[in-house]
Amino acid sequence: MLNPSPRVYIAAAVIVALGTILGALVGRSSGVSTGQQQGQQEAFATAAVQQATTVAQGAVTQITETRIAITQVAITQVSVTQIIGTSQPIVVTATPEPTVPLVGDTPPGTILTVEQTWKSNGIELTLVSREFIVGQMLLQWRLKNNTVQELSVKYDSGNFSAKDNLGNPLSIYGFRDAGEICFPVNRILQPGESIMNSYCKQPLTIGVDLNNKQITEIIVTATDISRIERAQWKIPINIR
């Protein structure tokens, strides 16, 4: 329901006041009202006019405040719309796709054997052969760059580890040449180029107790050689 206009309040108050004053005048002329009654009636009429004026002013103030509030809401909405409309576009950066292994790469966790090749993103490491001598096992390795670009290759005997089937770690004596440890590999391999073993091309020497018949096989692990993170070979001891 709509509130009455302030003009309605003012008109009503004026009508009441005029009615009161008019009654007072009539009473005076008829001689019924006394002077005291006349003063009370005039005071009542004045108070009625003041009350009507106060009510009208309150209504006008309420209407004005409502209009101001509505105007402020409208201005706030327009300001927000303008800010959103003029803001910079959001830039979404695509996450790079993870490196996908090439077709033919050796699956992680695979354990190879002698003469088999571990392949990883174009790098191939092959356990070419193994040989047993007194207290030692000699392993021949070939590393090949099977990509179409140059690759920097760095490794030495520290990139290899070994343990027997009993879980005992074995000593790595390194790549040896006449008893001397060879220099580490640190070179650029051209596309299609390969390197045997290490700098001096001598086999990797590993200590093994061949007299212990409980030792039936050796697990050799190569780690962090170019693009090869971890590769393993199982070497059976079948010379007894």
C-alpha cells in the first residue's frame, strides 16, 4: 500500500485547526464559551497545526532519504559495472605437456639381461658382454646417441652400483686400464656415435665372491647417464 503524500497530512492538519478556531469563534459569539475555554481552544488549534507540520516534514524527510538511498545504490551498481567493463582481460597460461616416452623406450622397472639394450629418449645403453675372473666380474658397456642432435655425455664408475641375490652390495672398482682407474667420460656424442665403456675403453670391474655358491646372480644398476635415469640388468653366475 502507498504512503499518503505530505500534502494530505498538511491539509488534514489545517482543516482540524480551522475547525477548532471556527468553533471557538462561534462559542464567543454565542456567549457560551468563557475566556479560559477560548484560550484552551486556540492553544489546541495551534498545537494541531504544529503537529501536522512536524508529521509532514517527517514524511518528506523519509521520502528524501529513501530517494538518496536508491540513488546511492544505483550509482554503486553503475561504478561496479564500469570497473568490470574496463578491467584487463584474464590471461590463462597453458601448462606444458609432460614429456612422453618415445615408442620403443624401455618401460621403467624393467630388468634386462646380458646383450640387451636400455632405451630412453634416443639414448641406448647396452650390456655387451660379461666375463668372470678370480674374485671379479668384468662388464663391457656401449652407450649410443641414437638421436638426430649432439648430446653432452658425462659419467664414470660412480654411475653404477651392484648387489648380489642375497642383497649384499658389491664393490665397484671402476673402469680400469692396467690397474689404473680411467678418466670419467665427458664429451659430446654426435648423432649415431657410440662409446665403449669409459675414456680408456676398459670394462667396468666389480668384486664378486665366486666361491660363495649361495650367490647365483648379480643385479647391476646404471643411474643418471645422459637421458637414462635408472636402468637395471640381471647377470646370472653360471660358470660353476
